[in-house]
Amino acid sequence: MVKDFKFRGIFCPLTTPYKENLDIDYDDLRNEIEFCVHSGMHGIVTNVNAAEFYTLTDEEHSEIAKVTARKVGGRLPLVAGITGWSAKHSVERAKYAEFLGCDAVMSMPPVIAKPIGYDDIRRFYDRLDKAVNIPICIQNAPPTGPSLTPEQVFRIARECEHVVYVKEETEFESDYVSEMAAREKLEKPGVFKGVMSGNSGLTLIDCYLRGACGCMPSAHIGDVFAELWGLIEAGKTEEACAMHDEMTPFLLYESFYWVANFNFGLWKRGIIKLMECRAKTVRYDSKNIEECSRLIKPLEKYFKIRSLKDLQ
């Protein structure tokens, strides 16, 4: 049977903090986790795209999962990203996540030994399904992974007992959320439990109104998103829209700079010491810092945690 677990609200993916030599700073990782626990977020996600999982060694991937599971200690639901280079690689990561006590796993299809077509993707999730006894969330996130239609997602969910959630990140995100929420009502109970939105939270309100059960923005302003979620759950849609309007310039800027912006936010707030990224695909200089400092300023009034001192 599927472990009793429910996605609802703001589940924030962690970034991976580094030292100057680009070794992982596990002390900063623990600070980031503690920040998430005390910020009003509803869950934590580890080792996914925001964490630059594709730059991690197997040993680092496992150590991050272990450190995170121990530090969270059951205080929040924990979802482990287990996307690997091959089906076997992903399955082994999923087994380890379950061993650590993670509440669910999330995976794209393998990113090196890639599946060829839908049937290969279906076989991958079937293999994953048979390997663990905790909920599985499909991460529908092109271009890293192939795009699945709502119909394909539901076919997999019907065939795989533990595949009960999807994080929707395609270019058709809002439409797909609507279709999957509608399909969920027509299925037998337990076949499918919900769809999470992504895309830095830019479409959070739209997706919520279409039936999404939550969103996975990065952790750097997770407390702001938690405040926003509380408003929309309370039916205060106008207030939520006004708040989201204040967030939008920062989130749009983030869509260009992605992980660099996530790390900027954590660094700006004093949670991590450095803004380093391993994937040097985006330039981020003093002018970016100046502009992003300007864009994040209107959000500071919503910060629940203002420094590491608030965590002590």
C-alpha cells in the first residue's frame, strides 16, 4: 500500500551550497534546511534541478539525501529527487531514499540512457514502482526530461500503484493542470492524488484556481510563497493577487538566471555564505546583484526569517 502522504501547499526544492573550491558546504546545507523548516513551508524537496543534481557525484547525491533526512527529522514531509543517468541508477537512488525514511520520491525519466518514446517511459516508471513502497511523483520537466501529456500521465498512474502525483513544468502547464485536475475526479480513488505546479511560482495562482494541489518554487523565498498560499487557501484571492503582483518582477528576472538567482536569495538573506554554482551556464555579476537586490526589496516585508539568528 502507498504510504500515507499528501502533497499540499509549498514544497521547496533545496539548492546545493558550495565552498570557494566548489566542494559542498554541508553546514550551509543544514542552515538552508533549518530555514525551510521554520519558514512556514509545507515540505522540502532535495536533489532536483534547483540543486544542480546533474553536477553531483553519486557519493555527494547520497550524502545530501542523508544529511537532509537527518536534519529534517520528520518535521516536514521530505521528497527525494532520484533522477539518474539510467533506469537502474534511478531505482537505486529511490531505494536509498526510502531506506532513509523519505516520504516520497520524484523523478524524470533517465537523462543519459534516455527512453525512446512513451512505451520506454512507461516501462521506467513501472520498474520504479516495483522497487519502492512510497509515493512517486513524475517530474514532467522538458527539456531535461521528455514531455508527457495528461493522458499519458494517467495511463502510467493506472498501471503503477505508487505513481500518484506529477509536477507539471511543460510549456502547457496551466492547460495540463486543468486537464489533470478534471481527470482526477473521474478516476477511482487513489489512482491519482494531485498535480503540483512549478516554473518559479509564476503561475501559482492560475494553477491553484485550475486545481493544482501545490507548487514547488525554490527555497530562497519559500516563506513568501507560504504566506501567499495561506491567502489563496483562505479564499482571499484579491489579496493573494496583489501580493503575487509584487513578487512577479523578481520571479521574471529569476526565469533568466535560475539557480544563480536562487543562491542569490539565500546569500542575500544570510542563509548561505557564497553564491557559487557548479554549472557555469549563466553569468551573474555585480550588476545582477544590484538589480536583484532592488527587485527583492518589496518582498522583504513578507520575510518570516530575516537572519540565521532567527533560527537559533
